Amino acid sequence: MFKNNVIENKKKKDFLKKQRLNVIDLRNKFLAEWASNILELNDKEKLTYIKKVTNANFQREENKFVVKKIEDDFISRNIKISYKEIELKIK
């Protein structure tokens, strides 16, 4: 009985973790799509950019890695959108 409860709890935790990562990935994808529109990328460049932003390296629960990447891209293109504004867009 105890062993079954432990196994069930482990399955629940794993499922919730996977769901959380899926949500984060989807959030990053939408944010990258928004940023690519602002950067005025063509369709092929958009897909590449979205893949870059949704890369596994950025797939953490912290927003700062993705936001910093997008902010750096905006700065390189001389677009005046701040870190705080990008964070607000996530929320």
C-alpha cells in the first residue's frame, strides 16, 4: 500500500513537472514570435529565431535568460523596448 502511494506520488510529480516545462516552452514560443514580429524578420528567419529562443538552454522556470536574449536582440537592432517591458509581456 505504501509503495503504491509512493509510486503514484512520483508519477504525479513527474507529470506536473512535464506540464510545467510544456507551459514554459509554449510561453517562450509566443514571446519569441512577438519579438520576431517587432524585429521584422521574414518567415524563415522567424522560425529560426523561435527555435533559438525556445532552445533547451532557455527552458528554465526563470524568465531572465529568455528576456535577456530578446533584450540583447532588440538592442542590436536599436529597438527601444526595455527588459521590464519584455517581462511585462510575459505576464
